[in-house]
Amino acid sequence: MSHSSQHQLERGHALYPGTFDVLTLGHLDIVRRASTIFRRLTVAVAQNPGKAAPLFTVAERVEMLREAVADLANVDVASFEGLTVQFARRIGANVIVRGLRAVSDFEFELQMAMMNESLNPEICTVFMAPAPAYSFLSSSLVKEIARFGGDVAEYVPPHVAEKLINRLKENGVR
Ligand code: ADP
């Protein structure tokens, strides 16, 4: 990469949107990578009415994210409703970051990126791959493991593991 394009990236404000129900070490791997590349990173919980009933409220997910990124000075956490590109424009972000784990993510992610590109060509999507250890991790898998009494300590930060187990107990499924 040339010196000038490196400089361009460092000036960027990136938005990493997602459901984050629950936050995993895979998500955080992407957050850390993006925080070293972009000047500023906003991680935002999408209030997605199309998704199945979440385990945690948006406020709870924001809180867990805040605790997880507290050591990263250029990262902030927010939530939004509606279109990602509209939120990106509102906060002045010019990049949308998404994680790509496997080919199975690719089709949906590319479709979203193309749609966002046509809605606002000034905002570009950047895909980042996590460390191989996280490439099989998903929020739904972690919830499934926890539900059946499995140990999730390897997959989520400690404060998330605790909240996850407590929530499942509250719901009477553990
Ligand atoms: P969404 O409903 O927006 O897909 P998710 O919380 O499932 O929300 O994922 C948010 C983003 O994080 C997506 O780009 C997804 O591909 C990525 N992601 C999820 N899990 C991982 C992981 N283990 N490693 C890397 N990226 C991940």
C-alpha cells in the first residue's frame, strides 16, 4: 500500500454495524483490527425488527460492547434504527466494516454491500477476516452451546459469558 492510501485510511471514520446478540470474540477481533486501520470506529447495534427475538435488549448489547471496547481510545458504541447507510451518513462515517468468516457469509454480505453502494456510493464497504480461530464462531452457535450447558468461556468475553448464563437462567432454559 502506498503511503498516501495508508494516510487516507487513517483519516477514515468506519462504522461496524451488527446485531451483536451476543457479542463474541469474533466480533471483537474485527473491532480490534478495524481500530488499528481507521482513525475512528463506531460499533453500532442495529435494531433489526426482521430478526428473531433477541436474548438481550439493544441497551444491554450496547452496554456489553462498551465494556468490551473500553481500552480502545478510538472506538465508540452506538445503536441505530433504519438503514445502515443513513446512520453512517448521520455520524459522518465513510466506511462500513463487515466481517467475513467463510464463503457462506459471502453471498449475503456482497448483496448488502451492493445495495448499500447503490443507496450511497460515497460510503464503501470493507470486509475483514477474523483470526482462523474465530472463523467458525457465530452468536447463534454460542447461544446454542450456552443453552445446553456448554462452556462458552473460549468464545465470548467474561462479562458477556456471565450475563449470558444469567439471562438463560432467568428465562428458565438453563
Ligand atoms: P448481523 O445481523 O448484522 O449479521 P451479527 O452480529 O451476526 O449481525 O454480525 C455482525 C458482523 O460481524 C457481520 O459482518 C458478521 O459477518 C460479523 N461476524 C460475526 N461473527 C463473526 C466472527 N466470528 N468473526 C468475524 N466476523 C464475524
